[in-house]
Amino acid sequence: MKQPARGSNLQQAPMNVLTLNAGSNSLKFEIVAAEPDSGGSDEGARFGSSLVAGAYDNIGKADSAFALLENKQTRHKEETEIRDHGHATELLFGWIEHGGAGANGVRGLGDIDRVGHRVVHGADRFSRPARITDQVVREIENLEDLAPLHNASALKVIRAAQARGGPRIPMIAVFDTVFHQTIPEKAALYPLPLDLSKRHRIRRYGFHGISHRYMMIRYAQIARRPLAELNLITLHLEGGSSAAAIQRGKSIDTSMGFTPLEGLMMGTRSGDIDPAIVTYLMRKENMDADRVEKFLNKECGLFAVSGISADTRELQRRLSDPSVDLAVNMFCYRVCKYIGAYLAALGGAEAIVAGGGIGENTPVIRERIFEQFGWCGAVLDRQRNSDTVDREGAITTAESRVQVWVIPTQEGLMMAKDVADYVDSNDT
């Protein structure tokens, strides 16, 4: 579909964008009626409307399932065999082709104008969304070592989508790392020899950029403030968690780094640890590199400390268990540390914005985090906090100098906007 160049005043027709978000064992999808707005400002972004959303969960496991979602809540679920991410994609395209989304105005694949693929790691190779070509696929393959749990899954989805969608449907890769490319070198580089870092492309890349950017834009719209005047801290809190410091609309630091393992304590990821622990475990537990990498990504975090679950919905029901209470306190404390550090890095912030599954619907964890920040003018309103679940709203008092907002992140809408706005250089 040929689009006018950026900055064109021509009215562009709405399009249906299918967004595909591959996790380590899930595939989320959403079909969005998006309004192309090339050249528009982020403050005036039009996110379009979600027509249908769902997920294929527990891919490759005995309890794999297909679910349809409404406002992020499950409205239909059925168990079905899902062998891998490619198979999940085939099932989804078949479901669409056979009218599964017909009640939502999408009669088949012919009603899909573009497909957007979330790719976790774009490193320094991609500075904007990219039309998926054989060359782009090879570049994503070359970055697999940096995000082995995610990029490989995204590639399976891309290949299966290309096979089912054919050349008619343009496919665009949207990278989680792009938003953080504005981080300055003093924050992005690690204290390693510069030639070594350059040779192996070792730097802080940051992730969850699609989510952090959405929360930033929505806060600016709600507050009716220009991004160029805003200092914000955004928190993407769920199974994988990260924080970002945003200065005048640009990311200047973020907690995830070279890979998505660094930073906050997460569901099954360790987050920040002394790097000597890695070699210590390799010696003491006879672990090789692959084993220790799997251990730190899959067997640590809330799951390891609680001894029960990585899911905070389960943990909050069992806070009387000392190990669960400790796990939650550790998680909250580490979030507090990053907020404090980013307040210093920014020289103060107008607001702190929380999103993601934990940030949106777990008031008990938000309370443990934000009751600590009265000193800087963020005074938690416990009633507002309790009442604000899965919806936008402030959870601090009206008089607070620093506001804390809950803004449910909408990665599908953010991706759809970027995909609809995408203009190939060959089209201009």
C-alpha cells in the first residue's frame, strides 16, 4: 500500500493492522483500526481502536491455550495443542481467514492491511521500524545472541506469517530498543575497554521501549503538556519489568541493559546481581554458560525467592508466607532504588507512571513502592490506589508535587500506530 510521504497534508485512509507480540512462551495478537498520521506530533497521536485481541499461551506445553481478551480480561478460553510459535501463527491466520474475527468487522485475511511484529532486540542496527525483507530477517537472526529468549520466537512468527500472508500484506518490524537509542554514552556504555565494547556492540540498549513510549505519550495527553517540557519516570512492571528516565520526551536511562536480564527483579529473572556470582556458580554448581544463562533468566526472581510462583496475583494471596512477603518486599525495594536514582538523574520529575500487569492491577505492590516517596512530594492516596485497577488514574493526593499515575500500557495500539505511520523510502 503506497503511503504519502511524512509531513503530507493528504488525509490517509484508515487501515486494519494486525500486531503480533511474541514472548518466550506466548503470542499476543491484536487487530487495530489505525489512522495513519505520518508527520504528526506524539502529543497528538491517534492510537486508533482495538477490534479484537487475544493470545496463545503456554506454547509447547501440555496446558497450551487460545484466549480472546476484552480490556485485557479473558472473555473466552480453550485448550488447544500449540507446538511452537510458528504453529501459533498458523492457527491465528487460519482463525482470521475462517471468520474468527468476523463479528469485529474482519471477515478474513483480505481485511488485514498490514502486519506489525514486535522484535525485542534491534541493537544499534535499527533506529526505526523496518519493512521486513530477507535482509531484515538476516539482521534479526544476527542479533539472536543478545535476546535468545525473544528474537528467535519473533523470527518463527515472522516466517510463519510470511508463509500464510504472502507478499500482499506488508509486514513491519517494530523494535523495543528504538525508544532508548537517545540514551547518552555516559549512561549507555559499560566500564569496559572501549575497543572491546565497540567490537562486540556491548552497550545499554534497553527494552520495553514500545510500552515506555506509550505511557509517556498518554501522560502528556492527559496532562495536556508538551513532551519537550516533561521529565517522567515510567515503570513497566510485569513478568519482565523495567524502569525508564525520560527527559523532554527522550529516554536518557533505563534499567534493562545489554540484554533484558539486567535491572529490576522480575518474575523469573534475577535482575541486577554481582557479576562475580556468575563465575562463582559456574565453579560451585558445575554450570556451563548456557546453563547459568537459563538459570538467571528462568529460575530466579520472584519465583525463586517465594518458592511458589512468579505471578503476583498468586503471591498477593499468600503474603502471610514469610518467603512470599520477602520476595514482594525485595521486588518493591528494587523498584524504589531505581526511582530514586532516576529522580537524581533527571533533577526531579513531574510524574511517575506505572503500567504493565503488576503496575496496573496490584494495589498492594504499588502501595509498598509509593508509600516511600512522600519525601519528594509524591504522597500516596490509599483510597485512590485501591480503587485504580486496570484503568487510568492518579494514585497520589491532588496536592502532591510529584504525581503518580497508573496508565495501562497498550503495546498493540502503539505498534499499530507505528506500523500505520510507516513510510517506506521506496514510497516517497
